[in-house]
Amino acid sequence: METDAQRLRDRVTAAVGDSYLIGHEVGRGGVAVVYAAEDVRLQRKVALKVLPPDLAFRPDVRERFVREAQTAARLNHPHIVPIYAVHEVPGLVCFAMALVEGESLAARIAREGRPSFTFVAQVLEQMADALAYAHACGVVHRDIKPDNVLLDRESGRAMVTDFGIARAAESGSRLTQTGIAVGTPAFMSPEQAMGDKEVDGRSDLYSVGVIGYLMLAGRLPFEAATTPAMLMKQVSETPPPLRAFRPDAPRALVDILERCLAKTPAGRWESALQLRDTLRRAQRDGSLAAPMPSAVPPMHAGPVRSVSTDVMRG
């Protein structure tokens, strides 16, 4: 008996099979399914991201998905996964983007646990560099999380993906009728959690702070069993001090992340550019070699609990 996954793959092949050789499925989330593929004409590997049919048949979601994908396709930056083309046929919307050979930051954290301070600073700096460029182009990501940061195996670069996809899923409210969150609650800024649709780039900086906290502490700033509980914590609670989980963390890095995690946009870094430059200075001037003084004994830095946020998606 043919499964839903097989039917979708057959539909994608029928729709764009003349242009792409469809390979295996490499990812699946609430908003899209991703296949490895090869561009027949240009003979290059691509990732083909497909909007599921139940969303593709909704004109509001479909139009926004195409519009946001077209906007994201104009972004050209070494730390942003490029979008090559957007395809729209009856009942199906997809776009082709670069296939990054490597793994997601989520997979790296789950496999190796808490990384070195240098790795944390480098990844955050590269993310901030990508966001500074995108924000200057008028694009706010809205769904920064470890799953949307890819680590290229050959170059070691961190590359941000899925620009505009969270906004494309939005349809008149913070949660759509299909239950897709605009953003991922565990990484949402307080203003996103409160349903503000006009967030600016400083919302992305909060999400960067959550990722940094996760990498250093080995856990999220807030943990909750339900989406409403997580959203409430993002709005009203203060995360446990980082030094409680990583007493040897450099003061400079802790201070940077605490500012990212300010509850109000005005309390955070003024821009991703300012955050990027601060991280660069910390790496150059040796600040990352200066641990925060603490009487708390170091904790074992083994593998962390899974950072999959599926349970937090509604």
C-alpha cells in the first residue's frame, strides 16, 4: 500500500522530474519536506524543499510561501544557504537550494555535547554575520534554531537556512489553523511569544542567545512540557544563570549571551552587526580564555539531551 510519503515523492517527481532527479528524503518538518536532488541542466546537487499539499492548496499560505522564498532567494552571503529557484505548479510549491554536505548544528550538539568556547563563539559570529546582512536587506528570519544552522563538512562554515519560511507559514495569527507555529517556541523571542507580527531583527538575536545558552549549558534556558507553558516562560521568566551549568565559561561570552536574552528588544544588542563585531573582538583579544570565577565545581560535559523541538511546535 502506497504511503503518504511515497505519494508526495511521486507528485514531486511528476511536477519537476524534467528538471531534477529526485533522490532520498533528507528532512521533514511541520512546514516542508526536503529531498536531495540533482539539477539536470546545471548538473549540480541541490536540496529541494517542498510545501506539503495540504498547505499548497491554501492560497494564502501558498502565495506567502512563494513571495517569501523569492525574497530569500535574493540573499547572497557566505553564511546563508542560497536559494536557486522557486517552482509553482498546481497543488505543489517547492524551491531548490544549495545542498550543504554536512550536518545541522542540532545534530552536532546532540552527538558531541557541549562544544568548546571557541566553537561557540565562531558559530555565533557567523550566524550574526549572516543575520546582519539579511536584516540590512529587510529580511528577518523569525525561526533561528539549531536545525536551521547547517555546518558545511568541507569548509567548517556555519550556514543559516530557511529565511522567510516561518513567515510564509503564518496566516493571520501566531498559530495557523493547521497548528504550525510561526517560529519554534523553545527559541522564540518574548515578543514573538506574545504574538507580535511586526518583530524586527532583534528578535533573531534573542534566538541566537538561546542557541548560545544551549551550547554552553547543555540545556535550553527554559524547559516546558507544552507550547503555552513554554511561551509563558519566554515572556515572564528569567533563565537560570549560565554559570550554574558552565562555571568555567568566559565572562565575555556569558555577558554577550545575557544581553541577547534580554526580555525587551531595547535591552539586547542594537543590531546583529554589533553582536558580530563584539564576538569578533572577544576572539581576537583573548577574552574567551578568561573563565568566570566561581566556586562551583565543573560539570561533566557529556552529550546533552536531544535538542529536537518537535514537542514544542504545538
